[in-house]
Amino acid sequence: MAKDYRQQIIIRKLERPLEESLEKEIEWLCQCLGLSTADERLPIDIFKTLLMRAYQGQPVSSTTLTKGKNVTRGAIVYHLNRFIQSGLVVRRGREYALRDRTLTRTLDEVEEDFLRFLKKMREIAEKIDTEAYGR
């Protein structure tokens, strides 16, 4: 039996930050992707670490992500699982990494997932239209 793999892609249309800074743009991206809200720092900090490690070609463990933060490993894993569910992050053994080496390529992969699934939904919609309504 195939594993039930669920991916949830959230895209929120939010105004870009007025202040052009790398920090604000990362925060904006995380909010647009439903990974954080305006008042959440932890998922943004985790995402920034994942980005930095991706550019270095190194995955990171949840234990390493807890260092220097006053949070539990469980809180870190919760956010990592949300990142995995969004399609942005993959688990490699005991470590986590962006799906690809750059953020652009990672978003390209998520976009391809979305378009592939939308195509399947459209095929089912056409079948329903044809069978149910003769159109």
C-alpha cells in the first residue's frame, strides 16, 4: 500500500515589506508561505538557518537548531514538520535540509508539485463534467 503523503501548500498574498532588507524579505516569504505569522520568530529563525546551511551544502539536525534558543526540541520538530509538509524541506536521516541547494530552486520544485497536482485535479474535473453533465 502506498504511503499517504500529504503536502499542503499555502500561499498568502501579502504586501511586500516597505523596508528592503534581507531579514524583512525572509520574514515576508515565511508569512506568504504560511510558515509564520508577523509575531512568530522561531519558524523564521529555523528557516534562516536552513537557508544558510543549504548554501553551504550542509543539512542540520533538530538538536543543533535548539542550541542558543530557549525552546524544546519538540517545538523545533513541529516547525520542521510544517516545512516538510509545505514541500520546502526534506528529511535526510536525522537531519533536515531545504529541498534544493537554493531557495529559488526549492520554490521551483514546489511550483512543479503544485502544477502537477492542479493538472490531475483538472483531469478529474473534466471527467466529472463529461460524465455528470455530458459536457
